[in-house]
Amino acid sequence: MIYLLILLLIVICLIVLYLFLIKPNTGRKSRMKPFEEVFIAHRGLFNNKTNAPENSMPAFRKAVQSGYGIELDIQLTKDHQLVVFHDASLKRMCKVEKILTDCTYKELQQYTLAKSNENIPLFEDVLNIVDGKVPMVIEIKPEGDCIETARMLAKRMESYKGIYCMESFHPGVVGWYRKHQPEVLRGQLSTNFKKNKIVCTGLQHVVLSNLLLNFYAKPDFIAYNYKYADEFSYRLCRKLYDVENVAWTIRSQEQLEKAQEIFDVFIFDSFIPK
């Protein structure tokens, strides 16, 4: 009998620990209202077969003109310039076998995006386009020195008057914002890393997919791949805790209507939401 009681106590302790680990920040959901009131254009309002490819100046102009919020990705160049680009490698978008963080900004200007004449933009130039007109969701990529990227972003945004939030797949980056910029809305990006074919170790897959570092990062919102909204930890997190739920990336009206049953904020591309 004593062994059963000990086992029961261990199980209860593990459950309590698990619930503690996945608990996000609460009480700031009302501050996400501006992001709920617009659809968020993923990497701008882009089409990679035109002169407005993803994360380009024309794509951001089109999003602003259409009244959509903007999601964009930032990284740090070798010479410490904040630029807007998604991939670690230039291969997919620029057809060059180079890693972005190994390049200076001047080097990057040699290459164009997809089938356009556009170059990889400076984050500063994108801010001049947005200029507080629409909300921004700024993703800090984990490539390179992502904590330095966070520091530089935080410094630049001190004087920005518009509405924005930050997000990252890297809990350490979200945790940095919790400690150093607690007033800024912060989000934990996640998915089922295995099904999404994101390269990571088995332990990283378990920890990141199941949001087990929420206790450290304390995100104000969870941005989850809408395809895997039924993942146990994420489902439990949104049912138990008052956290904002952001869907990425919606690519049809049908997907949008289905996601609206669960999520509060919607990041989209490849179609125009009704």
C-alpha cells in the first residue's frame, strides 16, 4: 500500500510540474486587440513570381496600402545590420549558396529576391514604410547571435511609435524580452517540430513542441502552426490558461474559417481573406 501512495505522490508531482512548465504569461490578452482587428500578411502581401516577393519593400507597401498587419523576419548581418529575411541560407530566395549571417549588408545587395529586382531590405527601411500605420509582428530568427539581434531590435524600437510585438521559435530570445523588455508583447512560436520537418534533436523536439519552456519565456501569446492545433500540450495550454492564440500560416479561406474556431489572430499568405 505504501508503494502505491508513493507512486501516486510522484505522479501528482509530475503533473503539477508539467502544468507549471507550460504556463504562459496571463493578464495581457487585452493588449492583443489591435492584432485581432486585422489579418496579418505573412512576410508582407507577397507573390514570389512577381516584383513583390516575400519580405520585400513592395510586399510591405502593398500590405500597408491594403490595411493588413505585417509579419516579418529579422536577422543580423556580419556587420551588425538588421535585415529582413526568413531563411538561414540565401539559396531558396537568391539562388546563392551562402548563409545570410556570414554576409555583410553590402554583400547582400549583390543579390535579388526570387524573380524580382528587389534586394534584401534593411529593417530600418521597412519601418519607414510601416510608420505605425498597421500593427507589426516581428519574428527574431534563431540564426547567428539571436540574443544580439534581440538587443539591437529592442534598442531600435524604443523610439518607434507604432503597435508591434515580437515572437521567436527560440525560448531564450522570448525570455530575454521577458527580462529586459517586459512591457513589449512577446510570443512563443511553435509547431510539431517533427511533422514540420524542422531539424532538431529528439530532446529539443519534445521540449519545444510541447512548450515546456513557457515557465521561463512567459509568452503573452502562442503562435502555433494551425495544422497541429490538436497537439496535447498546446491544446491543454490554451484551455487552462488565458493566453492569446495566433495561427500561422493560413493559406486559404477554408483554412481560415476552420482556424477561427480556435485562434484569435491570423497570419496569412497566398490568398486574400474575406
